[in-house]
Amino acid sequence: MEDALKKISWPVRTERLSLRRVNSADVEDLWRYRQLADVTQWITAGPATLEEFRSLFFAKDYPLRNLAVELDTGQGTQLIGTVMLDIVDGWGQSEIEQRAKGVEGNLGWSFDPSFGGKGYATEAVAAAMGLCFGPLGLRRVTAECFAANEPSWRLMERLGMRKEFHGRKDSLHRSGEWMDSVGYALLAEEWTAQASC
């Protein structure tokens, strides 16, 4: 897998946070909150043990696709979440499909609920979108979640993303229930227009 994120100068700082590449030293800090029921119910993979999570961390190329979100606590920094940033291909007809390679971003996130309600997730995801439409030069960014995960789709709406679909019982939850999903997107020109308002 190509490491497209290496072209960015890390860490990336926002008003209250810094984003950097995750690394193997982060595994236990990530596990600390990712194993909480409030978090696990919505994330893609919910390993039962730290060792299972450690294996998944390396098998799924976490360091290539995930950004650690750190908060300056006044006594150092604390990892409070991650933003996944996958660079993906757009769709193109066969004669020009090469021009659609690596032009879109897909975002996902998970945050420690003890830091909820302070706008940190919105700030971090906005910074990731800025990277997508800035130095990475992507044309479109998407994000999806279970429709019942209202905090996630509300975050997408706060960032100006447009709802593009509502799938009916199209996503199988680890509980065994088929649940609705929603998908949002934003184009580079829409991001630019928002920034100029």
C-alpha cells in the first residue's frame, strides 16, 4: 500500500489539538478507550482483547491510514482519538479509469467518550478534511456510519457534508441486527466555498 500521507509535515496542529501518524507505541492508549462499549458499538472492528487489537493494528495497516489526535493537557499531550484517512479511487469508465486513481478520501473516527462534548472530534475531522483538500489534493471526501450513530452523522453535517444516501438495513452490526446506514460527502470546491464564507 502506498503511503500517501508521508507528503505531509507532521504533526499538524489545530487550535487545541495536534494530529500525527499513529505508531506501535499507541496501541495500549487506543485500546483503553476503543474497548469501551460506547465506542465498540459503532467502530468497524471490536477485538475482545488487547492482544487481538495489537494483531489487528498491524494487519490492517493502522499506521498507514490513521492519525492520532492528541490534546495538550498543560502537563503534556494525551491521545484522545483517531481519524482514519483512506485515500481511495473514484469511479471512471474503462478508457479513463487511471485518472480516477487515488483522488478521493474516506474518513472515519473514534474518540474517547470522556472527552466528548467539547468539539474535539469536529476540530480533528475538520483538520483531516483540510489535509485532504489541501496538500493531498483530493477532489472528494466521504464518510459513512450506522444511521443510529447520531453523533457521527451530526458531526458530518456540522462540517458541511452533504447526505448522499440512507441505506435501509444494509449494514450488519456485530449484535446480529441489520441496521440502516448513512453516507455523506463533500467536494473540494464545496470546501473552498465554505472557507470563503
